[in-house]
Amino acid sequence: MTITISDRRDIDLEKIIDLYKANKWSSADKPTELYNALTNSHSLFSAWDNDKLVGIGNAISDGHLVVYYPHLLVHPYYQGKGIGQMIMEKMQEKYGHFHMQMLTADGKAIDFYQKVGFTRAGQTEPMWIYKGEEH
């Protein structure tokens, strides 16, 4: 298995939806909005096993000081093989010098993000208005 990381944005919608459904993410139920959100992000990195989309991560940023990472997911079959870390390394190449990098993590993702250098932000509490049901 040879995984490549790409910053291309011309990813077939069906491949994106397949990846999100495999991870049981509710945003797969809004395919047009999901596609537009990903392809209009400040950055979009994808992981490929030949022509199979196996991971994706995006960033929303002001381009200078602050970046937020809303999505990072890897196909369940490919999890634990370093693909998420490879995507985060690409993000760090681009945003590592920024004043603030933010994300919201829950479940198993917390351990992953701690391994790649994220820590809890002081006494802050994550807050949101969320339309999904998987959290």
C-alpha cells in the first residue's frame, strides 16, 4: 500500500460521500453543502491509495494568524496506518507558524490530536449549535 497526499480539489463527489458514510458522518447527508464546504476551504488535503480516496482534511483560515481544522477523517479500514498524521503534517507545513491553530475533538480523536501536538486550550469549553446526531 502506497499512500499519496494531494492538495487537489477536483475530487469526485461520490468518493467524498463514500468516505464520509464509511465514517458515519452526518454531513454525508448534505452532499452539495459538504462538497462546496470542502472545495472552498482555505486548504484541502486528501489521501489516496491509488485512485481510492482514503482520507481528507480541510482548514478554514484568515490566511495569516488563525486556522481552524473542521474535518479530518480516514476510512475505517485505513485507520491506524499514519494517514491522519500525514495529512496533519501537510497542515503543519502550511500553518505551523500561525499564532493559533484550533479544532474540536471528541472520542478517539482526542488521543490522536494529542499525539500530533494539540492540547486543551486552558479552561475553554467547546460550544456549538450542531445539526448532526453522531456526537
